[in-house]
Amino acid sequence: MTDIQPDDDFFDLGVTSLCAVRFVLRVRRVFGVDLAATAPAEAGTARQCAEVIASLRAT
């Protein structure tokens, strides 16, 4: 099993577009933010997505 780090690229890890959509839906449910469906692809990493989520929660 590979250790996944916050700065690993989602798609280099094998994340598919379906997984990305599931991620966005879960973020919306858990954090109550309207994360764009394209956010994982645009952000690229978990760390960058977390920064986007934090920014959305702050507004």
C-alpha cells in the first residue's frame, strides 16, 4: 500500500472523475460548502482542496 501525502496529485494516484464527484458531494454534505465539481482537478492535491474548502467556509 502506498502512503498518500497531502501534496500528492489526485489523478497521479488514480482518482477518476467519478471519485472526484463523490468527493465533492461528500465535502458539500460534511462541510456545508458548495465546492465546484471541477475543484479536485483544478486544485490537484488534497492540501490545495483543503485550502479551497477553508476559504469557502470563511465566507
